[in-house]
Amino acid sequence: MNAIEIKNVTYRYQNNMDALKDLTLRIPHGAKVAILGPNGAGKSTLLHHLNGLKIPNEGSVSIMGNPLTKKTALSIRKHVGLVFQDPDDQVFSETVWEDVAFGPRNLAMTEEEIEEVCGAALGNVGMLEHKDRAPYHLSYGQKKRVAIAGILAMGPEIVILDEPMGFLDPAGQDDIAGLLQGWNYMGKTILLSTHDVNFAASWADMVVLLKNGELLVAGNVDLLVEEKWLRKADLHLPIIARLFKLIPELATDTLPKNEFEASRMLFKLLNDQD
């Protein structure tokens, strides 16, 4: 059983525009999935189908083996946490603590359980010392951390993030990347949408390329150095792959996707010259 199964899903807005078109996709348990594509590709619409914010017009979505319907959407949200692109759409309570406690209270946790999970979640994102602050006094990056903590406090098996790196400085991006890696070590399935091919190439083990609501291709991260698919998705090669391609001495049949692969290839090249 996969964590997520999407079969022939079509979603149509009221103007009869198809945001998703006959999309089929399977996500295994424990995967780190980057969903990429240009603006209007359908990335956010797809993510919103995975916790019941949207229900397909055609086709089916199954989460942890449970079919998604209007009746099951609430129960499925216990398994799937969704972090919106803009934290102001998600962070709304009078204090950081109350915001993070909102979800656990709706899951009917006891006050002792809420104390435990909220403290752990805020500690995990480095925001426990801010628990009594009003969210509107926080920076954008801090609000994003609070939004993530609110999802973590509910203990979902699947975490979904819509453009988690958007508008964050490099230090903030590194912090989020560390959190994502930690959750994956805990066995969580993680899906995120992004325009950042370099981040996807360093972090993901599965990529999904969308355009105009259609699935172009899905597979392992090696797809990010296959130019035919990147061109179709209006994306560029990862910057390290572009560098290797431009320097004849570094050109090989296999381009590196990230700095780790590049360092291994350079080490081998230097050893071969000795």
C-alpha cells in the first residue's frame, strides 16, 4: 500500500478550466517528493487534494489506503498536515501557543497531551521561547515556523508544504531543509511544491513534473538532469549540472545533480589524472 494513490484525477474550476487533467500518481511511504512546474502548473491544486481541501470532479484519491470523499475528508486530515505557502493564511490566534494548540484541541486531545505535543513542536522549529507572543509581531520566517509547528503538533504521517522556501533568507531555508530531513528520518512522507530545482536535486528522492495541470513525468531525482523533461516543464538544469556541462574537462555522459555528486566526480577525475 502506498502512502498516496491518485488515479485519473481531473479538477475543474467553475469557469470550466481544468486545473488538473487525468492525473495518476503513486507516492510510496517515507518518500521525499518535490513537485515542480511553472506557475499555473497545478502544483497547489494537487496538494489541496491530498488533505481534502478539494475533491476531484473525476477520478479518485486514496490516503493511507482510505478513499478521499467529502465524508472522509475530516478523518483523513488526521493523517495529512498541510502547510500553506503564506503563513498569514494559517497563523491567526492571539498567541503562538494558542495557534499551535488549535489543531490538537480539534483532535480532542487532553490538556496534558496538548502541553506535550505543542511544546515538542515549538521546540522542534526553534520557537518555544516565543510561545506567548502575538503572531502579528513575528517575522515572516518566524510565522512560517509557527505554521509548521501547528501541523507537527497534530502528528500527521504525511506532511505537505506549498512553496516552503518562498521569501525565506538562506539561513531560514537551511533551517527548513533541516526540519524536513529530520521528519523524514522519523518515517514521515513529505511532499512539497517548489520552483527551486537546486533544492529539489539536493533534497528529494522523487520528483513530479507538472505543466498545465498534466503530469509530464514522475520518478527518481535523476530526472532533474534530463533536459528534455526540464524543457517541457519550463525548468533549468541544476546549477552544478550547468557548470559541468559548460567546462569541456568536466563534461561526462552523466551530469551531477548536486554538490555531493559533483565532489565525488571531481575527486575521481583528479585521481584518474594522477
